[in-house]
Amino acid sequence: MNSSLKYEPVIGLEVHAQLLTRSKMFCSCETRFGMEPNTNICPICTGAPGTLPAVNAKAVEHAIRAGLATGSTINNKSIFARKNYFYPDLPKGYQISQYDKPLCQNGFVDINFGGREKRISITRIHLEEDAGKFLHDTGHPEKSYVDFNRCGIPLIEIVSGPDIRSPEEGIAYLKTLRGIVMYLEICDGNMQEGSFRVDANISVMPAGSKKLGTRTELKNLNSFKAIESALKYEIERQVSILESGGTVAQETLLWNDAKQKTESMRTKEEAHDYRYFPEPDLPPLIVEQAWIDKVKSELPELGNAKAKRFIKDFCIPEYDAFVLTQDKKLAEYYEQSVGHFNSPKKISNWIMTELLRKLNETGIEISSCKISAKDMANLVELIESDKISGKIGKTVFEEMFADGKTPEKIIAEKGLIQVSDEGELEKIIDEVLAKNAENVAKYKSGKSGVFGHFVGEAMKATKGKANPKIVNELLKKKLGN
């Protein structure tokens, strides 16, 4: 028996999502990414003695939105706490967070995985501020610098229950959660810039057991590929230790992407190591029910609901619907395209095969794509109405993606209108058959495979502009079929 089948992985994920506010969590400094190091700081976010924090109401509202969207209970009273630890990127020596009385509790996220729905519990969603950032690649290999610009950036930490049973299931959960915060417009989901970061708690236990194994924590994973690779490696590492009679140590790990392995960072802390206590400079956070009700009334349609509506209204497959709704802007693009030309499945095919391929190749977001939703619809309509062939459509699409021209303009400039005149095509086919008498004889003797040769020659003679359907019909007629 495969040793990995004797053990069941248990994964819990903690997501830190940076909130889309103009100012920081407890001061008026801006939250813009990419500013010169240590230029976007003040005495409050750097913890100068005598300063007092003030809660950012917009950050609280964003956290409420996240809680409501995940079916969480919004606590009318929550408490900010000091999480004490000493690190060079934390100038105050503590982080303002929430501990035993968070803003949101007991929620869930439904994921679509392996053709079935599964509910992942959300233990808590709480507000906190971010720490600074180390700069290692500075041209001084023996030194590290600290940029405090990120200190005080507002975050929500979304903590799942230990419900995830495979790395692939974990990725499905994270993609769904990322979609939710982006649909809510409370986080941009940018993993490269650290706006959506993941810590993972992993343990393994004997298959069928209910007793959890010793867990390790993987810190600051910021790409889906890295998360999946790290989870797979760590599961295999723990299984290998247990199979050899060893004991898994409870520790915090980092993922070395270059070496594709986990490396020990420090002994895993417990809550008591942080010496949590209520933040003395902030009163309890009181959220009136009227505010919660107002936020609830303003919630947008989320990805899962939109996917189900697409399946019902547009009669597209479940797979298409969930791909198209992973990203809010992509879903809007698709729906706008269908509004211009009511051919939902054809448009879905073009977006999922051609458009997403080009976006992935170039790293461009749909919001920066030069092809408008209207032009995408027009391209599909031109193909469906037989004005251009699907093959020519792909050529036109490439140029549309590159320079943003309309399909009509490209077709006119290059003379790509499909030849559908039967009289004109009949002359071309007569010439093709006359030049291929030997193959005609083969076809009539039963070698039907040469039929494709005739089609290819007709298409070549028209530089790909012949209507393939009419070419096929005329050939069959001429050849006596």
C-alpha cells in the first residue's frame, strides 16, 4: 500500500487581504504601493511614544462586507488587542490586531471542486495592521534594510477551519475566496504585491483517525503555484518522517521556491507567546445593526451566484460558468459581449480559448485588454454569419488583441471577407479537380481520405477565404456524393 494513502492531510489556511482604503488602519498615511522606502510613514504608524491610533471606518466597513459575504456572524462589539513580538520590521514592538473578540466569526465558503460543492468553514475574520517589509536585495549582501511604508496598512485575516484535505482543494478555496474579496471591491487580490498573502497550517493523521497530528505553519506564500507546491512537499515530508518512526516538530517554515523545499524559520508560536491583551489606546469597536443592514443591502452579486445565473440564463456548461466568473471583470466582459450578440456558448468558447490564452501569455489583465466586449461579440457574429471563416477569425483576433482595431476594420484593410459566391467557388473547384485527376480517380475508387486534399487546394486557391461549408457541399456534388 502506498504510504501516502495511509495518511490524511489536514490543512487550514490563513489569508491576509489588504483592504482597499485610501489611508492606513490607524492613521492618515496613504496606502499606495511602490512609493520610495520610508516616505509614507508618520509617528503613529511607526509607533512614536505619545501617539494615539484612530480606527479607519472604511476598513471596518470592508471587513463587515467580507463577513456578510461569507455568512459570518458580525459581532456588534469586538476588541482590538496588542499582539506582542519583537522584529525589526515592527517598530512598535507589537501589532494591533483582534484576538478573542474578533469582528466576524463562524462563516463559510462554498467551493466547487472535482465537480462537487464543498463547504469550508471560516473560523474568524478580524481586522489588523500590517508590519513593515525587509529589503534584502539592495546591493549589500551582508546587510538587510527595513521599509516601514507598509506599517499600518489595513488587513483582514480570514482563518479557515481545518476542513481542507488536499493541496488542490486548498487552491480551489483560495481562488474562490480571492474572487469574493475582489467582487466585493475590498481587496485587489494582487498576490505579487502582497495584497493577498497566505499562511498554511498542515498536519497529517492516519487515514480514518479523528486525532489531528502535529502541525507546521508555512508563512507568506504569494502565488497559487507556490502554495500548491509547498503544501504537497510538506505533506510528503511529514508522511516520510512518520513512516520512518520520527516525530514531526511543531515549527514555522518558509518555502524555498528555488530549491522547491520547506526550510525551518523558527519554533511555532502559540497564542500565549504573543502575550495578547486589550489595546489600551482603543475603545471597544461597536458596530450598530443599522450599519450592518446598510452594508448588507449594498452587497453585489458574488461569483458563485453569478455562475449559477449564467448556467440558467445562458445555458452554458457549469465549467464555462465557473471559469468566466472567477474574475469579476471577466464576468462583466462576458455578459457585455453576450448583450451585443446573443450567442452565449460561442462567445464563451472564444473568451475561454483565445482571449484567456492571450491574457495568460502576456500577463495582461482583462481590464487592460484592447479588445472591447462589443468588438469580441462582433468578431463572433462575423464568423457565425459566414462573413469570415473561423480560421480567418483567429488571424483577425490576433491583430485585434495587438492594436485594438475593430474586426470590421481589419477585415476591410486586408480584404478578408469570406468568399461565399457559389458561381465563383464552382469555377475554382472545377480547376482544382481538373489539376488532380489522379486523386479524383482514387476518390471514386473508394479512397475517401483524399477528399480533404481537394478542400485544402480550394482553400489555398482562395487564400483561405472560401466558405468551407459551401466548398464541401460543391465538392460532394461534383464528385457524385
